[in-house]
Amino acid sequence: MQNGLKTAVLLGGLAGLMMLAGQALGGTSGLTFAFIIALITVGGSYWFSDKLAIRSAKAVEVSPQEMPEYYQIMQELTALADLPMPRLYVSPEQQPNAFATGRNPNNAAVCVTSGLLQALDWREIRGVLAHELAHIRNRDILTGSIAAGIATVISYAANMAIWAGAFGGGRRDRNDGNPIIMIAFAMLAPMAAGVLQMSISRSREFEADRRAAKWMGDGNPLADALAKLHGFSLRVPSDIPPPQASHYIINPLANRKVSFSNLFTTHPPVEQRIERLRGNDWM
């Protein structure tokens, strides 16, 4: 409940920032334009999210005959969760990782990498698959699509504001034509949108961990998996495009040195996730 409320508040903040962006760019008409663009962006990313993610991972669908253990675990978990069976994929990526995608539970897919199948035992893989199924159950693909779409609109509005200011096309009746306000908005709005979007992503990861542990009645399999996956992510490079990184159970780009604080990460610190799982905070 706490993570759900936090997500709602953060999405509200993103929506409010989008409205401010539209207002700053073009008054009432700018606000309406921003809303329309957001609907188009969110709709497109939501509807085609599975195809984009699967293609990006170079994944192939596998059958029950090819991977019986994979299918058996997922069938058991979907029965526990009362969810339809998702399509199952394997990516040739050597970094151990996994993600879920799809516009709704009836059109969902789960993908694990070849590296994950080699690095984890089936007890740990069950924890990972439960986590990914929790994302499907919580409709996090929709939440992420909305957040990403709104953040994209805000960045677009900021770029338009810079362009309008540079070429004298800004509205002179707004903010007394003060270019400093326009520049400040153009610089700070995308940063604020990014912080909110990443906060939403971190919140949904915590919630997926909690639900996965609750389904299994034990947080240790997922905690053990996260500890291993984090270690591999620091040593094994990944070719996953940055826009797809937030979809994975562990940040696949963790080995790329970033000097920002946790505000600018798509995943919570692994240590916090493991502590919650081992400390029975999921109960």
C-alpha cells in the first residue's frame, strides 16, 4: 500500500510538471497540446512495449519441450497468482538478468538471459520469475509507460522553450518575457521529470520484490538471486540500450561508472532490497 501510494503521488507530480511545461510553452493551448502529445506517446510505448523490449534483447521464444523447468516454474507461479501464462523468452545476453513486458497480463512476456540460466540454480530462478510475474500482476509496464511518456513530453516542451527563446518565438505576455525564467525552466524541468520517473521505477521494484516473496512464502530465494545478479552486473558488461535498462530486475549498466546519487538511478540499492527480503518486510 505504501509503495502504491508513493507511485500515485510521483505520477501526480509528473503530470503536474507536464501541465506546467505546457502552460509555460503556450498557455492554455500549450497545455492542451502537451496533454495530446502525452496520450500519443504513452499509448505508443504501452502498445508496442513488448515488441520493442524483445527485439532490443534479441530474445527468442522457447517452448515447453525446449525448457521444461522454465515452463513448470512459471505455470506454478501463475497458478498461485491467478494470472494467464505469459510467453517465455530467452535472450543470448551473457550478463545474468531478466525482465517482463507486455501491455497487460493477457499479452505479457517474460525473458531471462542465457547468463542467468547459467549463473543461478532453479530455486533462485523461481524467485526471479516470481518478481517478473509481480511486475505483470501490478501492471508496472503501464505505469512505466505513463511515466516515460510524460517525462518525454516534458523534455520536448523544454527543448521547444529553448528554441522559442532563441528565435524570439516565445510568448511575450508570459512571465514578462523574462528569458531567465524560460532558461531555468528548460534546464530544470527535464531533470525534475527524470528524478520523478526514476523514483517511480525504484518504488515498483520494491513492490515486485515484496509480492514475489509473499507468493513464495520466503524472501531468501529472491534475495540470494539478487546478490548473485548484482555481483555479475558489476563484472560482466551488457549491450542493453539505456532506455531499456529500467525493465530489468537488476540494473544491467551498473558497471558503468556514474557519479550521481540514488536519485538518478532506476533501481533501488541491491543491499536495501536484500535487507527487506531477508528481514521479512514483505510479510
